[in-house]
Amino acid sequence: MTASRPNVAWILDELTTVDHARHALLLSADGLAVAYSKDCDKDLGDQIAAAVSGLQSLSRAGGAFVSDEGNTPWQQTMVQYRDGFLFLIAGGHGAHLVASAGIDVKIEALSYKMADVVKRLPEALAVAQREHSQQG
């Protein structure tokens, strides 16, 4: 049995109120989408969850390249495309927050809003690791 977690879709919807923001997702540490903003359907959310899970893993591996003191913890990844941006940030124990935006987004505004969400609601954004079934 899994513990009930509060519905955080409303806070993901809040992220999409930033001008030119499009979608937001909350991912578990193992890459599953556990909450979606209102305009992001489950199929798109699951597809992006799989992609950014790999992206986050690659980003973590680059920590040793940016620090003289060894491997520094990963905090945020941003990818720019011709038509927009994808943002991925650490969002509490076992969670990652993902947002997408059009090319005209104010990067600082969306990054700040994402960081603010993480600071305001760390317990709601925390996602427990899944328990593996004993059944084969």
C-alpha cells in the first residue's frame, strides 16, 4: 500500500501562468510522471518523463566537470530548442520538477517560479520511492 500524497496539479498549473510557459510535470526519482499540469496529457507526460529522466542522469554525471572539489550535486538543467526551452530542477527528496516554455519566455522568471515552488512545498513535492513487488 502506498501513502496518499496531496494533489499538486494546482501548483503545476501555477507554473504555467508564467508568460509563454506551456507544461509542467512532477517526476519521481525513478522517472515516473506523478502529476501533470492541466494542458499536459498522460501520454505526453510519460514520454517527457522518460526523456528527462535520462537527461537528469546525464546532468548529474557532469558534476565532476564543473567543480574543483569533486562531484557537486546537480540542481538544474535547461535545454534550448529552436521553439522553446525545457527546464528540469531537483524538487525535493525523490522528485524532479519539469517545465516547458516557448522561445519568448523570460528564463529568469520561470526558473525563479520553479525554485519558489520547490521552496514553498517541499513535503508535497517529495515523492517516495516505489516499493518493488515480490511477485514475479
